[in-house]
Amino acid sequence: MPASTLTITDNRTGKTFEIPIQDDTIRAVDLRQIKENPSDFGLMTYDPAYMNTASCKSTITFIDGDVGILNYRGYPIEQLAEDGSYLETAYLLWHGELPTAAQMEEFTASINANLNLPDSFDHFYDGFGRDAHPMSMLMAGYAGLASIYTDAKKVLDAENRKKQIFRGIAQSMTLGAYGYRFRKNLPFIKPDPKLSFAGNFLNMLFGKEADPRLVQAIDILFILHADHEQNCSTSTMRLVGSSQADPFSSLAAAAAALYGPLHGGANEAVLKMLRQIGSVDNIPGFIEKVKAGEGRLMGFGHRVYKNYDPRARIIKKAAEDVFEVTGKNPLLDVATELERIALHDEYFIKRKLYPNVDFYSGLIYEALGFPAEMFTVLFAIPRASGWLSQWEELMRDEDQKIGRPRQIYLGEGKRDYVPVANRK
């Protein structure tokens, strides 16, 4: 059996190096031995946007984008969405196993016990204008929790981390609900521990118990958004956490990364596109413009998935269930026909442009009465469980050190300072 090594010959020097391969990976620092002169720094890899660089080892989420697989701790996302609940999924991400009935009862009770924000948050929102973006308030809310929960700084204490994770998962929902109510100039509604997590959220938003089908749809969306491997915001959570910052400061940073339109705002862009198309009759003309480079097909394609995003199929079914309650959004016909055409068009098939999670989620959120500004918050609330699970895994990983990427310096060499009067 061949050795698990990579043989590299440096044609500059003629030297050959054996680099160990483990888990289909080589360690970047092993390349440092490859150098022209003993005084050189050694070889580095150049990987803008981390297209092919693994920054950690993880046992949480597995994605195979070529065939459209998403598993949490080995469980297919389809099974969790069909039979599980969001809190059950949050437990799974954190602990690695599905809970027993007794563990689930205890976990749910601990989440419910942590739903209320600290008393000092009664005046927290007074510093914002009514037009403040909900994501801005969520980020500020996380930072506020970091200033109140001073014990959260004890990140090397496993029991203390547990306490903060309960707070983070639970209070993400409350921060999101309060931000919505504040923008609407409505009084805050306290959490009701008798309700499910998703039911509680809808009640805190709208002041009434929601139809069970709508509660189920939100719960499914929360499951689908709970984690997604080492994306931009999760990597940010880990990078900030690597400095041993408290988890709430790390959550604020992760939420800031999610806030960017290239990460968390894609479903809003899908709605804008569907409105621009207007009707099924206009789809062929729109498709031709996309092919001519005069427009973009939003909600199709993904950095990881080169097949149908498994979350998109689940959300499409959830959208149909929601519209049974709210009434059908005419944009659904446009979306369905656009999907049908794109999936059978050689242009899009060749480019592996398949619907992703954002294609139908905006339609659901709009049907439920959410303004577009809330869409990313609805993404962030469940993702907090994934962020915190990844953070906990980071804290336990003995390989990890403070994150510090390298650079390729292409600037000026050494220069002498010239007094301003002598500069030309």
C-alpha cells in the first residue's frame, strides 16, 4: 500500500520533500521547510477567500455539495426537518447526540429559564431610532449581553461555558423579537415558557398564538438555518473566539458577518427579482437577459452546493403549507415556473445553478408578515445554536491557537524617512 505522503520536488533547488497526508489534508506549516535559502521564511499557500483551506477539524456538520447532502452530526437534514424540532436540533449540534425524552425535557426547561433578557435591557432600546435596522440592534444586543454577563469571560471553565450557551441560544430569540417590536413602536411581550420555542417567538412578535402550521414552518426554517459548516459567519465566530473573547462578543462579530448582503441577505434579493419579473409570462424574457449577462438569477447556485440544495426542497414544501393559512402569494407561481425552466435549461444545468435555501424562504417570511429587514435576523436566531456549538468545539480543540492568517507582502522595501520640507 502506498505511503500516505505527498512528494514535492522544488525545481528551484532540486530538493525533494515528503509531506504527510492525513484525512486527505496536508498541514500548511509542513510547507515551511521548502525554501531556496536557509534564511527564507519558507513556502506558504495563497488562498483568497479560503477556497481550499481547512482551518479546523469538526464533527458537527457535513456537507457534500456535489450530491446535495447536509447532515448534522450524521443525521440527514431531511429527517431532522421532517421529524425533529429546532430545540432538539440545537441539543444535537451542541452535544453530538439526539436527546432522550428526559434530556429533552431538561434542556427545554433550561432554555425557557434563560429567555428573559437582563433587567437592565428595559432601557437598552431607548438609544435607537425607530428606523434602526434589526440586525444592528441584534449585534448591539449581543455586545450588551457581553457587558452584563461578566462571568462569560471565563471561557476555559466548561460549566461556565454551558451557562453562557443556554443564555445565547435562548436570548437570541428574545433580542430578535424585541428588535421587531421596537421598530413597530409596540410594547415588548415577555416570553411564555408554556409555548414551544417557535410558538413563543411568533407570540412575542405578533401578540397572539399562531396557527400550528405556521409554528411548524418557523421551526423547520430554524432547523435548516441552525448550522452550515465553516461559512463566513461561523468562521468569524471561531476566529474571534480563538482570542478567548467571551461568546457574546463572538456572537456580535458572527452576526456582523451574516449582516453582509453576500451572506445573509440573499432571500431579500430573490424577492426583488421575483417582483421585477412580475408574472409567469415575463420569465422567458428574463431568462434571456440573464444569459446575455444583463441580470442575475438570484437564489440559484451556491459556493458549496453544485447540486440541488437539500434545504430548498424542504422550504418549498413548507411554503405551500404556509400559504394554506395565509393565502397564496402570487409570486409563488413565478418562483415555481422559474425553477422549472431553470432546471431544464442546458445553460443553467451546465453551470450547476440549482435553487438554494434562499429561493423560497423569503416568500415564507413575507407571507408571515415580516418586513425584508427582519429576514437576516430570522437567519441569525437559529444560527446562534450552530455558532455556539462551533465555539464550544473550538474551546475543546487542543490544536487551536489564536487565529492569525499570513499575507504575501508586495509593498515597498526598506525606505528612509524624509522630513516633510524635503519631500518632492
